[in-house]
Amino acid sequence: PGSRPVRKEAERLGLDKIFMDAGFEWREPGCSMCLGMNPDHVPEGVHCASTSNRNFEGRQGFGARTHLCSPAMAAAAAIAG
């Protein structure tokens, strides 16, 4: 989730369980994948569908390809591959 209020509302609605049951990670909002910090990064040569608007070249991982998309498209890509 993009913020604590969004996270709390999603949890109130039970959406967290749906995502976790589908194999997603339910994490705290904040910078990680959006800027490739910690171990969170896209490997070189891999494509990523991302809702982060901070996706300049190399931001999510050296040699990674990030494609900006809407939340609905990101969900569809996660499900369909």
C-alpha cells in the first residue's frame, strides 16, 4: 500500500489477506522497490511493471527495465504475468 491510511483501510476490508493468499508480500509503505534500496531491486535485464512515478533509468536496479503503469494494470500484470 502507498500510505498508512490506505494500508489500514485495505486491512479493514480484508484485502491484505487476499493479496497474501495469492502470494504477494504485504509490507509497510515506504521507499524500497521504488528506488532499488536494500535488497529490493529489479535484476539486470528483467522487466518490471511499476506504479512508481520515480522510474528514471536504473532507479529500480542497474540494467532493469521499468514500465510505468496504473494500479489496475499492475494488478493485471501480476496475475497474468
